[in-house]
Amino acid sequence: MIKIDFAKGNGLVPCIVQDEKDQVLMLAYMNEESLRRTQETGYATYWSRSRRELWVKGETSGHYQHVLSIKVDCDEDTLLIKVKQDGAACHTGHYSCFYRTLEGEETDE
């Protein structure tokens, strides 16, 4: 059985979130509790580093992430979560949080 190395990141692991078409939607963090809740409910649940609390993606916006799969990297310290995204993933209203180039141009792909 795979054991996630939460200790390496002081109790958190980064989670790369992709949609069914492999578009990267966002990067979030999970602790053991948020991963457990995600697995139990099927809704992506993360740890908010700024608010220091669990949050279900879409709970306030209605833009839920329905988890399709969870993969673990070779070092067992990063997760790749595939989701069916309801609406926008980004709090700005964009579908993906990665809608700008380094030069500042919006791509919204």
C-alpha cells in the first residue's frame, strides 16, 4: 500500500489538479484529513494555508470538483488529482488558475 509522505512538507503535500482533458486547473495542498475526506466524499477537499482550515472546492461558489482519480508521484509526496470541474476552478472566475503568461498576457485556454 502506498503511504503519502506528509512529513516532508510539514504535514502538507502539493496537489496538481487536472480536468478530464488533462488541462491543469490549479495547485492546492492537502493534509491527511483533507485527503481522507476527498476519498470518502468524492469531492476535492483541500487545506487552506491562509485560513488554516479544510475547504471543499465549490462549497461557496458551486464550482465543485468531482474526483475521478488520484495518482501519487514516485517520491510519494505529491498528488495528481483528475476531476470533473463544475464551472470555474479559479477564484477569479477563469476556468483554470493558469490563464496568464509570464509576460502578463491572458490566454484563458
